[in-house]
Amino acid sequence: MPERETLRVTALYPELMNIYADRGNLLMLEQRCRWRGLGFELSGVTIGDPLDPDAADLFYMGGGQDRDQELCAADLVELKREPLRAAAARGAIVLAVCGGYQLLGHSYELGEKTLPGIGLLDVETVRADGPRLIGNVAIEVDLPGVDAPRVLAGFENHGGRTYLGESGRALGRVLRGRGNNGEDGLEGARAGNVIGTYLHGPLLPKNAWFADWLIATALGLQTPLAELDDTLERLAHADACRAAGV
């Protein structure tokens, strides 16, 4: 993928899938681009809108209430599944948090109702009878281009239990918290540049290094991003890790 100097981001259903401070993730990407003299363009698509697979370097979807998630699920399958598949195939990043993560899988079973997913990740989600998985969480991740495993810290709050399929690959290993299902010690899923996670609160302001990885990967940069004074960002990350018990 050729290098770009402007990060183009498309938010999917920003007025519906945005209950976990998802706007904060977009603001984090924008500000870190601006500080480095990189351009930033944000667009949004919602129910009924067509999706151009070449219009963005990063596609983002947050979490939503069950009712809104159901509306988005139908629209994703009908209008946006193939464009997102095409975007992922050319190397664009697709990042989804919580409810958005669930919709990137094959399906989400809600009792007698099943929401269809778009199958970008080999995962399935079911709504369990047990308590919601709530609390601070930290995971260890190993990403391309990163010299050593790093820690992502955030907050989880989900009633669904997500399970990897045979070809599924977790985003990370749980250090503290519940993760995908509270059973297998895994959190999130990743297939190439398609990433799903339950970490929010929001995710990127607590993990500036991950925001930078997303920017560099989405832009296809061959050289490291310019260093920033990340004193406050490192404190925020340390505080999130400490809250999780890491």
C-alpha cells in the first residue's frame, strides 16, 4: 500500500454505535495526526448510505444498544459487507469495538433472535445467562512491526460471549479481566488489518502507542512516525494498567 500523508477515516453509524466514548477514539487519531503535520479527514456513513471501499484508510465502528445494533446489523449485511471486504482485502484497517466487534463476526445470538454478522472475523457471539463481563482489563498483544509484545488496557462491559472459530486469531492474551468470554483467556480478534475488541472507555486515549500503530499502518508508512511528548499519554496508559491490576 503506498504511503499517504492524510489519514482518511470513515465512521460507521456514528450516531448509533457510539455509547462507549467512541468519539474519543476518533479525536485521538485526529489530534496525533495534527501534531505531526499529517492531514486528517473524517466522514460518516449510516443506515441506507452506500460505502465506498476506497474512500478511507481506516474504517471504525463502535458499540451500541441492542436495538440500534440490530438495525445496523441488517444494513451492514445488505449494503456494507462487500465494500468492507474489499477495503480489508486492499489493506485498509477495519477497527470495531464491543458491539461493532460482534457484528464483524459470523453472528450474534440474542436468545431466540440471531443478528447476522459480515464474517470479516472468524468469531461467533452468544448472549449468556450469566452476569455481564464488566471491569478494567489489560491484554498483551503482538502486532506486526512492533518489536515486542505490548499491553493494551481499557474497560469491558458486555453481556455477549465471543468465541473464536477454527481459523480465528485473538487480538491478545488476557492479563487481567475477562476478555472474549471469561473462559479461554483470550481477548478480541484480528485477521490481517481487521481488528475487533471489547476494550473501550475509550481505547485509544489509554493506549497512545496503539493509536500510532493504527495511523502508521493505515497510511502505509515505511518510516517511524515523528516522536511526540507523550508524558500525559504515558501517565494515562499507566493509570489504565494500574486500574486493571497490571
